[in-house]
Amino acid sequence: MNKRAPKYILGLIIAVVAIGVSAKPLLIKYYLYKYSRIFAVSQILIAPNTFDLSDAKNDINLKSDILSALQRLGYLTSFSIPITTPSANAEELINGILTYTDSHAIPLVVGIDDIAADTSLYVIDKPGTQPFWESFVRFYIEAK
């Protein structure tokens, strides 16, 4: 081996580490960009005459793939918050939140899971937002 080989190997190792460190934020930005470009579902509100059901189905599948990729990358997390007694307008509040987040391309999933024995609010959102959602459940979702 010549005298430059160790320098080339060290440079290659440094390049691989640098690419590995910078790949995660770039992937997150890429997925957020792709998520913001999906609009077929919101088109039903804007132009109902041009709404295509097959495009909407493909977009929903793409959104779920992007959300799961963002969860794997650690950008999003999922959690459940128990609800003791849901209020009468709980579904309306959740639908309003989902309409807003869909129209503004915010990667967020909120839903009431009432299939299991205990009713709970299922949330996919950024880590650290669980205290907000717990307060939201206590003040708005639960019957007073």
C-alpha cells in the first residue's frame, strides 16, 4: 500500500459518518415536503366536480406511508389518552381538528378509539405534545 491509503480510508470513514448524521434531518424534510404536496383529499372541499376517488385513495395510502416513515425517524410519536366519559360534541371537535390539519398539511392524526373496553383518544403528533393533548381531553373531550 502506498502512504496515501490511510488518508483515503480515514476520509471515506468521515464522509460516511457525515452523510449518516445529515441523512435523518434531510429525510424528515423530504417527507414533510411530500406530505405538504398531497392535496387530492382536500380537493373535495375546493373543487367537488373534479374530485377523483381513486386519486384520493392513493393519497390516503401515501399519507399513511409518510406518517409511518416519520414515526420511524422519530419525528412523530403515537400515544393514547384515556377518556372517562366523552362529551356529546367530542367527534365534532376531532373532525374540526382533522379538517384544519388536512387543509394546512400538518402531519397529525387524532381519533377516538371506542372499540376497546376503555375509550381513549389516539394521537400521532410530535414528541412532547402529550401534556397538551391530556389537557385538551380533560377540558374539551370529556363531559363536564
